[in-house]
Amino acid sequence: MDKPEAKYLLIAEALKRDILAGKYESQERFPSEESLVRRFGVSRPTIERALRELKREGLLESRSGSGSYLTFAARNATGAIGVIAPDYRKIDFFTRLCDAIAAVAHAKGYDVLLGDGSEPEATADRGKWAVSLAKAYVERRIAGVLLEPVDLIPDSYDMTKKVLGILSAKKIPVVLLDRDYLPFPARSSYDLVGIDNLQAGYRIASHLIKGGARNLRFVTHPNYANTIRGRIQGVAQAAIDSGLKWTNKYVIENDPSERAFFAKLMHGKNPPDAFVCRNDPTAARLVQTLSRLGVSVPEDVRVAGFDDSEIASLTTPPLTTIHQPVKTLAEIAVASLLQRIRKPSLPPRTILLDAPIVVRAS
């Protein structure tokens, strides 16, 4: 601000960025001239000129005796929000969630960036890709970010922390999707929107137990996120509350396509009569493996999945599963981010939605 005559234009530009970032409630009065004088350390005439510039651009309007307010155009000409989701286009749930987020945000007048056109080529690239995207979003002066924490790599915590550091340095608000980046039971200082995985695990296990299951197993890959841990805990608690045996050995960390492993399990002593799988693709592969072994689902063993992805209704038999309320998750995630943009001092919030069971034939 070297030239006095340019001060009001620079202030107008700063306020315009705030407006387009959604930092002001659309129906509330715009900050008073007095507060803007204090914020920018300039004279009242300079602030008046800056506000006149915003009015000239159609972003503010005066209401007699009340002050300045955002115009209709300003309320609908907001800036962009970004999504960093390493599993976008890789896992059906995250594809549906990110697409729903884009639709919800667009309806509210926000542009949505779902990446930079590239994708992590391998699991090991997830962290570097997320860091690169965070830097790109900073350059775009993004209003806020919805972040799926990096996982499934040895340095996932450090990479997510780096992403958050890049965004926090520029005071870009962040809401976490699906899970926290800290190991359970620790909780970070960021808003989190997801489902109650523990409750969902309990619900689907209880359904199987009520149907006659007495020897449950949980099937997952060896490396899994906090969401899967919550599902395991829910299944375990349902078994214990029903008076059934449960040990850590009942968590099967193995590829569901491993025919030899499951042949030994199903034809050995005390075979399971029900499997809860980490997600629907895992359950679908397990159903296929069991079929090849001559084990019938659900006559010989029941199988249930998670997420209610497209594959759940395409398997033979169709999968009983937990439904992810994708549209509601998207609506709450976007609303939470907009609230965080407008009121950065809000305390961290954890919003866990109820996830109903979808009963099918498996």
C-alpha cells in the first residue's frame, strides 16, 4: 500500500476475496465502517471508497438505516472449495461421495476442485500427490478443503500432517472426510464428518446373530484405516454382548481371493458361519472364493459387506450391507466447511451419521 490513492482498491480487493471465500453470512450485516477502519488501519474515507467500489461491482448494497449487506449476486458468486481424496475414482464410496459434494456445493454457488487432473499412480504415491494438490490449492486461493486423510502407506500420518500444515499456514479451513488422521482413540483439532462405524459394525453383526450366526469372523486386508478398526470393534462388541466367543484371531487379515486359506478355514475345526467384510468389494470376492470351494452363501455361511456400493446388488446372491448415506454426508460436509470458513473459532466438531443396514440375500 505505498500509494495512498491505491489503498482503497487494495482493501476492496481483500474484502472481495473474503466475500468470494464465503466468510460472511449472507443475511447478516456486512462489517461496519468502524470495524474495517480498525482492521486495516486506515482512515474512514478510505474505507468508504473501498465499500463504494464493492457496491459498484455489485457485491454490496446499502439498506437505509441498517448498513451494508451482500447482494444476491455476491451470495451466489462465491469462490471455490477443494477436495483432496486419494481414493476418488479408486473406491466406489469415495467416488460417489466426491461427486455428491460437487453437486451440493455447486447448488450453493461454489466451484469445486476435485484434483488437478492427475491421480496417484500407486499406493505409495498417495502422500506426495496429496501434498502436491494442497500446494496447488493454495496457489488457487481456495476457500476451504475437504480432506480424506492419507492412509495405507508407512508415512501416512506425516504426509497428512504436511498437507494440513500447508493449508493451515494460509489459514485455509479443513474438514476431514470419513476418518481422523490420528490413530484411535486420539482426536485431532479438525472437524470430522463420517458415519458411526462402531455402531454400524454392531448393527450388522447383531443382524447376523439374530439370524442364527454363532461363529463370526471379520475379513480385511492387513493394512486398514480407523474406520475399519471401528467396524471391527462394533462386530466384536455385538458378539460379546450376545454371549458369543470373540478373540483377535477372529479378525482375518487376508486376501479374500486366497482359496487355499479359506478352504482350510471352512473345512477345518469350528468353521465360521458368518463373515462381516470391511467393504462390499471384499465381500464380493469372498463370495466368489467360497463358491469355487463349493461353500454356498447363505445356506452354508452368511456374508455381509459395508458401504452399499454398486457391486453389492450385482453379486450372486446380492449382498447384505451397511448403507453409506452419501448425499447426506456430502450436504453436511459442505455445510460444515462453509461454517468453518465463516467462523474459524468454532470448536472442533465430530459429526457421525447413522448408517442403516440394507438386507439382501447373502
